[in-house]
Amino acid sequence: MDFYAHQDRARAASRRLTALFVLSLASVVAAVNGAAALGWLVLGGGLRWPPFFFVTNTLVTLLIVFGGAWVELHRLREGGAALAERLGARPIDDSQPLHRRLRDVAEEVSIGAGAPVPALYVLDDDSINALAAGERPGLAAVMVTRGALERLQRAELQGVVAHELAHIVGGDTELNVRLTAALYGLCSLRLAGFKLIESATAQDPGPVSRFGLPRLAALVGGVLLSGVGMLGVLAAQVLKAGISRQREFLADALAVQITRDRDGLGCALRRIAGERPAALKSDYAGMISHFLLVQPAGLSDWFDTHPPLPERIARLYGRHMAPLEPATRTAAGEAGRAPGDAGAAGCAPCGDASATRGESPLADTIPFVRAALPLAAPVPSGAPGGRTDASAPGTMQQPENAAATATALITQIRSASLGFEMAGRWLVAMVAGRAADEPDATLRASLDWLVSPAGASLRVPLLELLLARVRRWSSGRRRELLERCRRAIEADGHVHSAEWIYYTLARHRLSPNASTTARLRRAPSSKQSQSRALAALFAMAAAVGEASARATRDALAGAAAMLEIPPPASTPDEVGTTELALALDTLLGLPPLDKPILLKVLFTLARTPGDPNYDAFVRAVAAAIDCPVPRGAGQQLGAKRPEPVAVA
């Protein structure tokens, strides 16, 4: 996927949304004035036109439309969780195995997408569908229907969640918030008309009597408003269809990049194609159909918010693929298989990992961890999976050892026995990069390997998994864990850049409102202050990535040009962690579509592509400026595998 082309399309979609909304609004205003004029001619009995007749109609119409849009925008800015609850969804329940599977999958996919784990909700609906909502990654929520949990296999659920995360990473959810507010505003006239009709025909006229409005006038006005409001509803449908379709193809493509598995999402879409997608049982569902994974059946092709399912499936596979029969409901945590699915073309990996990868360890089922495994050095014999080679005592030569060690650590992180004290010990070890204060010798050996150069490629993935699990704890517990990490990195009186990087990542993952607080605390930054912040950031990036002065200068000039910021004359010779934190607070104010460009340029400064420490640095910067890591950036594909090291 061409990242910059994606950004250009996102900006074009925003401009198209504005233009279509203005055009739709002008049509609605003209229709209201036309209906009002017709009503006056019929009922006015030849009286003169009232003063400012058309001006008043226009102002009232604009007030209703913009007022409705403002109210809805205010609601949506409460976060994706508020929207999920309006649909009737409920937070996941960890006591239910299928909910735990959704939580595990969401954590894995979020790490692969470079985004914080969203709030997770389940809607009690038998259809297979999902949505992502939230204006910013830190406020995002993913909702999955009960039917999807019961009938999708693990790899398919992973593909569905990746598609929804792709909308968050691609900035689609922010556009959807504005689009939904515009839709609600355009539909407000019809809603106002219904309210007038209801008041005029009710036994207690309520507002009609309070404003001294005759029942007949209220009834006629309500009929006219609801009739004209149909044009607003029609305009809203056209507006929704004109914005949403292309972004579904992009989200499908990005989901495959995140999971590195075309068949997961592909089989899920083929299963849905084998059914008839039903509308969600919610009064609000029609307003947010463009948020959904698949469009419910029943709308005209003119108003489709999604491309046809056969076309989406064909783009994934490069050829036509037949729908799959509906899957049977799963037992708790098990993947169901519909009759005739076994060996379906193109869907061999659609079962659970255990069924499709033989005895592959848990670490191999997590895309981001799986990508890091080949870069890990041998594992010491004291760690799980360690097996000493006779020719090199104490040195591990089998790549499976890293997978087994990672699996043991992941299993412990996800186990019910992960308590506050153990999480504190592990978090301090991963953040400060020092020997773990872990009483279990086997786990201590694993953690020591993880924070050494040999296990560096897995340090960020496993730290992210731990942070995702701890993030659900109370704010008091999270603050205490961060305080322990802070004391650990300051114990020697000097905070090293590597320690600051991992601590910053942990602080922003465990303090979801940190970016919002920083944004509110600081006044809008000037272009000059952004230029100075950019210079400080690139100076630190050059130090961590070991970039040459020329490469740093060229990258800085290119970033400043693309962000339309005055290019700094030079970068400071040294940058402290305090100065860098202030610089990131300043860059937090960049426009949302500019932040991924900044991260993309930062990745070019790594002397060794895929260097784990530099990837962690950019990931921490991304967390600090509240932006997912753009896909294709920082992937550990070109890094060298560390040489085996002997363990005493």
C-alpha cells in the first residue's frame, strides 16, 4: 500500500465530505424555502409575504441542521465506547472464553498495527459484523457481534479485528465521526418534523401549547418538515455512500499487512457472503452503517456504503472465490467448521493455530511476535525451550527455542496468576533493561535473555502485551507501576536514552489521557516552536539510530517541507530527555494526517533497518504524539540476526 497516496486520499475524502455536505445543505435549504412558500400560498389566503420570510426559513433550517450536527459531534467525541453503548453493546466479560479469545486477538492485532489496544465490546446480535469507532486511537473502541464470536474461527476473527484496527490506523474513524455528525444534522429536519406531529396529535400538546402554536399549524409544519426532511435523509445516504466505499478496500489491504494472513479476513468475508447480512437491532444502526465491517442487506445499490462482498473478496485473492457455507456455532473457545469447509480453496489457514500450523507455539500465532522471532538470538539453557547444543555448550542453535521462550512468557502474562507484584517486577525489567528480580529461576533466565541484545527483537512485542494486560487495571495501580519504573531508571542518577524510550512507551500506554492532558495544558504552538521541536526530535533520532550528519540534515529538511514547517537551521548537539519530552508535547499539536508522515521520515534515520532499539524509539514517539505506527515503516525485515552468544 502506498502510504503517501493513502494520506492524499484521506485528505481528498475530507474535502469531498465538506463539498458534498455544503451541496446537500443547499438543496435542503432550497427545499425548505420552497415548501414554506407553497404552504404560505395555500394557507395564507392572499396575504403579503411576512418580512424576512425566506431569511428566517433559511436561518431556522441552518440552526436545526448545524445544531443537530453539533450535538451528535459532541456525543461521538466521548469516544468509541459511548457509541458502542448507544448500540446496546456491553464490555467484554473475562469470565467467558469467547470474550477472552477476542481480548487476546485484539491485543495481538493492536501491537501489529502499532496502536493502543481499543476498548472491546460485544453486541448481542446473531449476525457476523463488527465496527471500530473513536476520534483518536486513545479513545477507540472495537465492537464485535455475538454471531462473529460464535461462528468465526480464530484466524478469521483476527482478520476482522485487523480490518477494524486498520480504520483506526488509517484515520478513517476520525472522518467517520465528522461524517456521522453531518448525517445526523441533515436528518434533524425530519426528526424535528416528527416531534411537531407527535406534539400536535398528543393529548397533552406539550411544547406546542407552551409556545402558543395552534395544533393545526404545528401539524402542517410537522408534515412539511418531515416531508422536506426526506430530502435530508436522501442527501445523507448519498453523502455516506460517496465517502465510504473506497476506504473499505484500503482497510482490507491494511488488515492483510497487519496479520500477514490473507485467508483470515478472506474466509471471514466469504462466510458472511454465504449468509445474508442482517441489519443490527438498534434504532441507531442506520446512522452508523458506514462504520460496520459489512453493510446489512436491504439498501439500494445507489446507497451502498460498502463495495459488494464478491468484489472485496476478489481483490484479496486476485480471483473470484465462492462463498463459504455458514459456520456452526463454536464451543467455548473452539473454532467451528461448517460442513464442506475442510480443505476449502484458499482457506486452509482459517482454523485455529493448533489445527493449521501443527504444534506451532503460541508465539507463532501472533503476527508481530512471529515477525520478530527470526531476528532473535539463541536462548540460554535455563530458559523455557533452551536446549544446549553439544558443539557449543550454553549456546542455543534452534530457532524454535526463541519461540518456546516467548510462548512461556506470553502464557505467563496472560495467566490468571499475573499479579501486581509480578507485573511490577517484569515491567521494571523490560523498561529499565536490567536483570529481573524474579524468584522463579526459569522465568528469570527468560527475562534476562529478553532484555539482552540477543532478545531485543522480542522486547517491544512482549512489553506491549504486558502493557495491554496491565492497562485494564485501576488508575491507582497503573500509577504505582509507572512510579516503580521511574525510580528504577533514575536509580543511578542518570536516565539513559534507551531507558527513557521504554519508559515513555509504558507511560503513554498506561496513561490513555496523557496526550489529551498535554494537548489541553499547552497553548497552540507556533510554526517556529514546531521547528525547534522537530530539530530536537531529529537530533535524538540521529543519536539513537546512529545516522550520519548529512542523512539527518536531509531527513529533517524533507520532514519540514512535507509538514509545512520552517526548516531548522541546525540540530542541537545534545538533547536531554526533558527537552525531548517538551518537543513531543509540541508535536502533539500537529494535524492528525501529518503525524504518520513524521514517523515515516523518522524510520529512514536508522542505520540498520529494523534495529529493535530504534523501532522502540519511534514507537515511543508515536505513542507520545497519539499516532499509530504507519504500516511498512520499521518492519524488521532487513535487520541482521544477532550472532549466537555463549552463556556461562
